[in-house]
Amino acid sequence: MFQYHCLNLIAQKGLDIFDEGYKNSDTIDGSQAVLVRSAKMHDMELPESVAVIARAGAGVNNIPVKECAEKGIVVFNTPGANANGVKELVLAGMLLASRDIVGGIEWVQREKDQEDIDKLAEKQKKQFAGCEIMDKKLGIIGLGAIGSMVANAAASLGMEVYGYDPYISIDAAWNLSRTIKHSKSLDEIYSKCDYITVHVPLLDSTKKMINKEAFGKMKDGVVLLNFARDLLVDEEALIEALDSGKVKKYVTDFANHTVAGHEGILVTPHLGASTEESEENCAVMAVKEVRDFLENGNIKNS
Ligand code: MLT
């Protein structure tokens, strides 16, 4: 990632770059600033030299923020910089859960050498029939940069969008259109919506927030999307909900879910922010934050 535009931003300022990937704490010993994407930093010693860590991404759960605070190390993230990349994958996830695109593609691959594949397809395609997302109710839990972009995009596709976020009013939500209905409670989202997508950070208070009780309040045949963090969903309760038909599909970006191969689960390997544009945006924002801190002592996310 750091071979993009951001390397120039660093070099322009005469800062030295060490870019050989993370191996152990020695890798960053002597550095003032650390730029990191997904490497888990919890088990590493933080050298005295480090004054600032910037995470190229929204979540900071791979960084020991408490320990950093105790040591006076400033931690930045890059809120919003990859939001469009994630939003687009969430939309794709909603469509994949509604139309059996994957099943259809696999069928053609299997049968492609058959003569008269057109005729065969006519007979077979009933099994791939799906439903449309227009006029369906979408519930968005968390209206930060990603949640609010998903809200606007889904509304423009004709979905009826409900948003819930305990920290902001709908009017204050970033770039949020008037077509979004603000739910006063999670229960309203659970009981009303055909599709539910989660966009909250992983905190002690949000861990396993989608649990047996939450599933119990949802409509039968709901589609649940989780492109935020795997641990937001209680896996045992999820399996029960899938097996009983409460959840029709679970679409997630976390292959490390132990239940990833279960019937009804569509999973991608954490690809939400893996676009050229999002990687570049995150890297540039992270570098600018670090540079501004090292040069001017400013502590602010861009
Ligand atoms: C995020 O927290 O924004 C994502 O985990 C970014 C990433 O995929 O690296």
C-alpha cells in the first residue's frame, strides 16, 4: 500500500522510510512514526522511539490504544477514507444475497460444454430465481461514514431505509439524505427490516451485540450483513438463526468466522477496503496526519 502517492508525501518532507513489513518489535525500533494497516500490534513491545501510530483504516482494534495512551503515543485512524470501497461491497453483498448470481455462474461453469446449453438453462434457471431489493426495508446500525453512505446508496436504489445510531441524530449524520428514517431503538430496526447491516466499531459494548435476543426480535428470513467486525455477531446464535430460517443469508467480510462454510453464509476475505482508491485514500490520509503531527504537533484526524 505504501508504495503509492504517500511515499512521495513522506519523501518530500525529508523523512526516512522503512518499508519492509512487520516482522517483530525490532522492525519499528528507532522509528518515530508507524503506519500500519492490518498487522496486529497487541503482542509487540512499543519502542521508546515511537511517538505516533497511524492506522490506514477506520477500526483501531489491531492497535493497543490503551497502552498507547498510557505511554503518550498518539494514535490516528483514517475515518471515511475507505468508506466508498466498503459501501460498494455492502451493496454487492445485498444483491448477492437476493439474486443467486454465484449459483448461476457456478452452474454455467459446470455445464458450459453441454450442447444446447440454452435449452438446459431454460429448464434449470428456476432454481436460481431471487428477489429484488427495491421497496424492501433496510436497517442500518451505525451511521458513521460507511453507514451513512450505504443509507444514501440504498435509498437511491428504492429501498426504504431505517438508520439507528445512539450517538447522532439523523439530521446530523454525515451527508445523509432526508429519505432516511431515524429509528429510536434497535428493536425498531430488528422488527421492521428485511435487510440489516451493521456498521459499528468493535468495543466491549458492541461485542456479540447481534445475539440470540437480537435474532429473536428480527423478522423471519432476514438478511444480515456484517462488513464491520466478526465479533459483533454471536456465532452460536447465528447458526441457530440460520438453521431455523430466521436468517435467510448472512453476508460477511470475515473469513475467520469459524462458521464461514455453513449453509446460508456468503463470505469474502476482508475485501471491503481492498480497492486501489480506498488503499490510496487511507495511505495518504494516514501520512498527512503523521506529517502534521511530526511537523506541527497537530493532533487531528483529517
Ligand atoms: C477498516 O477498519 O477500515 C478496515 O479494516 C480497513 C482494511 O481493510 O484494512
